[in-house]
Amino acid sequence: MQARTVHVSPCESLYGAATPPGAKSGTTRAVLSATLARGKSQVINGGTGDNIRAMVRACETFGARISQANDGIWEIEGVGHTLPDGCELDAGNSGIVLRLLAAIGASTKRCVVGTSNPESLGRRGNYELIAALRQFGAECSGQGNDACPPLVVGCGKGLHGGKITISGKRSSQFLSGLLFLSPLVGENIEIEVVDQLSSRGMVQMTLDTLRMAGITVESNHTLTRLRVAGGQTYQSNTFSVASDASSMAGLVAAVGTVPGSEVRIEGVANNDVGTQTMLDALRQMGMSIESQGTRLICRGATNVQSIRLDGSTCQDSVLPMAALACFARGTSVFYNVETLRFKECDRISDFRRELQAAGADVSEERDAIIVHGRGSVKGGTVVHGRHDHSVIMALTAVALRSKMGLTIQGAEAVSQTYPTFFEDLRVLGAPIEELTLA
């Protein structure tokens, strides 16, 4: 990926309309489900970011035929439950792609799932997934005690069903991987989450996608006990994907930092709990946000208010909200978000350092980001995107209301989920300049 540096200057107003891309999480799940089904499927409003393309390339390696019919529409001819042996896959910089591929790769004799981003995804551990796959009878390993990629997985003498336990504290993606694998095993499977389940909404997304693919999963209301009956097969279908929550949050927060702005944002999933939590929080912070079906009318906050928020249900939106909180007068606390430490970067410590470099007053706890808002941020410095699309979008929001703007290095990583983020902001009126540095 070519390095990219942008300078984002202070902005007077943003005006117009934008449509964030389809969700990375929803698109990757839909593409994989369609690959595991025989026949033709479509993914409507699918994203096109780098992480999604990593899943597409992997599924093509499995034998699926995938093309883009129109903007936002993926057409997929799946291969069914029998996947080829010996595949070597690149998960890009996406944890969900890595974990889903490693899980279903365990149904083959041997599959290697690595990453072309060793400095980011390459440092993320997967021990919980490896331990759970071994309970199915899989032979699998990773690098070091925490099982960092590349992951080598395979079915050994054959997989079996039964009772499986999994830790969901660090990431719900491990559980999602097991749920995708379960129909390939062919026997009854009972999965128990033995501790805290982070990002329950993401597991619900997995269940919703599996249901569209014809897979029934029985669960309790906390999603900590789940049962997948044997004999089920993935079915082709048309999968519809809502706009990406983190991309939408980055765009809404950018509008929120610029007083006098009014922007229409299309393609919003109003039935999503995390989205509603985010919108309610942003309203509490001073933004005017009107919901009109799948459209939002967003207006910038003149006076930003501090907030105390349990971010466990909207973790993909926490960083942009913390960016807006830098312009409040008072302390904002975003708590119950420890799982942010295990994303493309440590979204608590790494993000805190970049906000401090921008001139904001920010501290942290093990599971919290604490923003001591002083009403303004000086800016005028160079910050880094930390190989993380969410960090880049949040820093952009800070830059738009800062006194002197920010130069953001590593800005190319925004394409993981929202390749046209900077271009869309320019159309809305944001002064963003591409820099060529020696």
C-alpha cells in the first residue's frame, strides 16, 4: 500500500451529502457465507475497502468466482462446504478476516492464514481461537505463546462436534469464527462463552448473516450459550449490508466538530443498537441529528458538551466521539472499552498519544479513554494514523476544528474501510491537501 500523508486544515463549514461504504464486518461475513454456499449470491451495498478485498481474494483462492456488477454490488458463485487443501491466505490488516478464515480453514487438511501487515495485525494474538479449534479436533498453531499470525490450521484426523468452550473477553471475533465453522463439521455443536463477551452486537451480526445463508443457531439472550445442529448447509441468497458503523461515525463526528455544518448521510441502519447509542451520545454532546429512515441530517455542534459513556455497545464509534470531546469544556469518559486495545492498533494507548501530540489533554485507564476537554485544540503538529482507519478518521475530525490543522502520516490505512473518506470530505468543503514528503 502506497504511503499517504495529508494535511487537514481548520474548516468553516461542511455542506452536502455523502454515503459511507457498506460495513466491512457485514460485507466480509456475507462474502464468506456466499462462498460456502453452492450457487449464485449477491451482496448489496457491499463495501470495497482493503479489508473486504482481502476476504474476496481469499474466497477466490478457495475457488469462488467473484465480481462487481455495479458499485456496491458483489456477485459470488460459491463452492459449497468442501474447500481446497493447502491454501495460503493473506488477511490484510483485518482481525475479522483473519479469524473467520482461520476458523473455516480448519475444515481443510492444511491452510495458512497470514498477513501482509506484520507491524499491525501481525502482533494481534489468537490463542483463544486456536485453543477452541483444538477442541473440534483441529491441528493448529500460531507464532509465540499468544498465537500471532501466520496461523496454520487443519482438520487432522477429522473434526467432530460436541461441547466447545471459548473466551470472548478479548474479542468476539473468535466466537464468530467458530459459528462459521460449525456447519462445516456436520455434527451437533454446543458453544459456551466462559467469560465476558465483548462486542455482542458483532456476534448478532454473525447470527443474522448465517440466518440469511440458511443456518439456524439457537442461543440464549446473552449469546453465551449457542447450539448449531448438524446437517445444515449454507444456501445462496441476496445479502444486504448496512453502511459501516466506524466509517459513519468518523463522518458524523467530522461534521460535529465544524459549527454551521449541515450534511445528509445516507444508508444508515437505524435498527442497529450500536448506531443508536452513538447517535444518542452525539446528540447529548451538542450535535443536531435528525433521523429520516435510512438518512441522517447532521449539524455541527456549536458548544460541545462533555459526556460519560459506556462504550461497550458502540466500540467502533468511540474514537470519533472522543475526538469531538476534545472540544468540550469538561472531562469526558468513554469506559468499558478494553477490547479497543486489541484492534489494528491499541486504540486506547496509541490513540491517546496521537491526541496528545495534537495538543489535546487525554489520559487513559485499562478500559477507558478520558478526555479532559479545554474547548479547543491547538494542532499544527504531525500525527500518525497508527495503521488504523478509525484513528485516522478521528484525527481528521480533530484537525477540522483545531486552530492550526494537523498533518496526518500513514493516512493510506483509511482505505481499510472507507477508501474515499478524504475525497468525500473535500466534496463537502473540507480543506484537505495531499502532501509529498521527501
